[in-house]
Amino acid sequence: MIELKEISKKFGNTQAVKQVSFNVASGETLVLLGTSGCGKTTTLKMINRLIEPDAGQILINGKNVTDQDPDVLRKGIGYVMQNIGLFPHYTIAENIALIPDMLKWDKAKTKSHTKALIEKLHLPESTLAMYPHELSGGQQQRVGLARALIADPPVLLMDEPFGALDNLTRTSIQKEFKALEELRRKTIVMVTHDVLEAFELADRICLLDKGEVVQIGTPKELLFQPINDIAKNFLAGQRLVLEFKVVNIQDIWCYLPEEINYEGKSETAGLSIWEAMESLRKKDGDELFVSDASNTVKSVNFGQLTTAFNQYRNAQQHE
């Protein structure tokens, strides 16, 4: 869907991006991760030509973006930014309708699409008559997402979309983001410096440092198969929490106790270790029943869970 071929960009004497290459498959979410100044936002903005590259090629659906009219290109790409960029003197309805108006939709179509979207984003219909300053930060971010999604673009670019929100609101919107049906069909490139956010939302992560790609891979690959010390050290401070979140029951299945006969309610083996621990905590440490794809059921308590997890970690480190 998206292909970058040796993209480079300089600002004065500063090499912001140096020969960056990656592919993003249709329907995939790729997160550009790194510290401030690593080139991730510059890379993102070159995809929709908000910044023009000095060298290299960017293809969307096999077409070079530099061969396309920038305005036409951007109408087919949703864009969500950290500061949201809502027009303060426009109502929320008018802000969301910007792209439909450019595409010359009739008013009824715009209104029906807007209403359906804000319902899914948990915004009351009364919000549409309000102005941005009357909304909370979380509500404004939902409006920014609605505006980016209203015309159903196949590609969505997101630049630190949740960075200005408090942790509680950010966690809530991230869950809504993952659950939103409209996003499951989209090819998404997202920028963040938040490691936990990247691991929560990404199918794959592109780790950048000083304008260059350090490593591209799934969250598990970055955790258990770091390509060098830069990749290893970048995740070191949060490694254990990240492992709890990306490793699931299915991964440690062979290290858990033997299967049992049980016909009651059980959790799926797709449950992460973090989620399983949360479930056990709510049960005050009692056993948790989990089942795999073949409906085999196992019972596990906190001690068995942590023992199996540590055995899995040791196996990964020795591969």
C-alpha cells in the first residue's frame, strides 16, 4: 500500500532523514517510534507531501506521490495531529465537514456520515453545534479522528495523536481506536515517542535514531530479537511491562499445567499475560480458566502463570 525507497531530507546542515526505506501493507498499522529529533514526523509528512523529500521515492498503491497533485493526494489520506488543528471559529459539525465539502458531498450524506461517526466515537449529538474551545481535550481528539475518517480514506497518517492527553484519557481513546471498525480496513502510519503506545497499537514498529532506521519488526521481534545495542537499550527501561503486554497465554501454553475437563466459562488463549494477571487480581488470586483454539482448557493461578512466563522468556533469550 505504501512504499518508501531511500527517502532523505536535510534542513540546512541537519540531516533529518537519511535513506529511510520501509513498506506498509494494506490494512497494517506501522508505528514510527523514536526520541525527539529522530526524523519520525518529517518522514510521516513526506508521505502526503507536507514536506518534500530531497531524494528517494514514495509510492502509494504503486503511484509516485510526486506525480500527483498535492491537494488531490491529501483528499485520499486522513491526517490526525497532536494539536488536532480544529478551526476555532467553526462548529464541530463544520470542522468535520471540511473534506466532504471539498469533495462536494450533498449535505444529507455529510450529516448522516457525521452522526454515525460521532456515535462510534462516544460523542453526544449536541457536540456538533459546539465550538472546539467548549470541548475537553479528549473530545477534541475524537473530533480530529472523526474529521480524518469522514471521507473513509484508505490511508491514515497520525502524528502523536494522543500525546497532548492525560494518561487516563489517552488509555480510553486508545481502546476506542483499536475497537473502531473503520480503522481495521485502513493502512495506518503513526508517529509516537511513547513506547507503551507503540506496542499497544502497532502491527509493526519502525524504530528510528538520528534519521535512520534502526530496526523494523513486530513488537515481539523488537523485544526478543533486538538487532543492536540501540534497539536493545531503547526498550530496556520498560522491557518487563512490554513483555507482559505482547506475550499471550498461547505463547506460554506448553509451559502451563496439563489440560483439565471443564465446561464453564473460560478466557481465550489470546489473552496477554498482563490481562491474565489483571483477571487474577480481580479474582483475588484464584485460578483462571483459559482455552485454546481447539477448546482445550487449562487452569492457572498466579504462581503458575509467572513460572510459565519466565520459562518462555528464557527460551526466547537462548534462541
